Amino acid sequence: MARSDKIILTEKDIKQVETMAAFGMTVPRIAAILGISKKTFERRVAENDNENELNDALLKGRAVASYNVIKATYEMAMAKKHPAINIFWLKCREGFVDKQIDIEDEENYPEVK
């Protein structure tokens, strides 16, 4: 049975969605806090109206979360106190890869000068 009354989200709800997404909360948890189902939340995010504030809030919150993680990772890498972060940064941002060098194969072994 379909519901005839549409869930109304207030400006406060929309701002709360942005904040929750910025903290990395999942859609099911955001929907639960709003008191709606995951399916309803996803349907509202996917609506094709010109001013989909819910979708904008979710995207902005996720972007803020990514920014904060990237910033923290960068700061840790620059501090040179966390070698794993430096390795992670080089692999993800600079394309570094782990290569196994076959010592028996001298052609592929770099010459040390």
C-alpha cells in the first residue's frame, strides 16, 4: 500500500543530512535518524527536480568528509612521522607500485653505482 502523504524534510533536516554525511555516516543510518526508510531517502535523493536540496546536502557532506580525510592524510605524510601514510600517498597519488625484482634476472635488476 502506497502512502499518500509525502515526507516533508525541513531545512534543519537537510542541514543535519549534510552534517551526518560529513561525518561519514551511511545512508541507512542517516535515514534512520530522520525516521524514514532507506528506500524513501534514496528515492528523495534521486528526485529530478531542479532544486534537490537533499541530494545537494548529501553530496556536499560527502565532499567535506573526503576533504577532511585527504587533509589529515596530507598533514600526516608531510610530518614524516607515519611511514605507512607516505607509502599510501605515493601509491594513490603518484602511481608508485610494489614490484618484486628477480635477483636472478640481471637485465631487470637496477645497476647500483
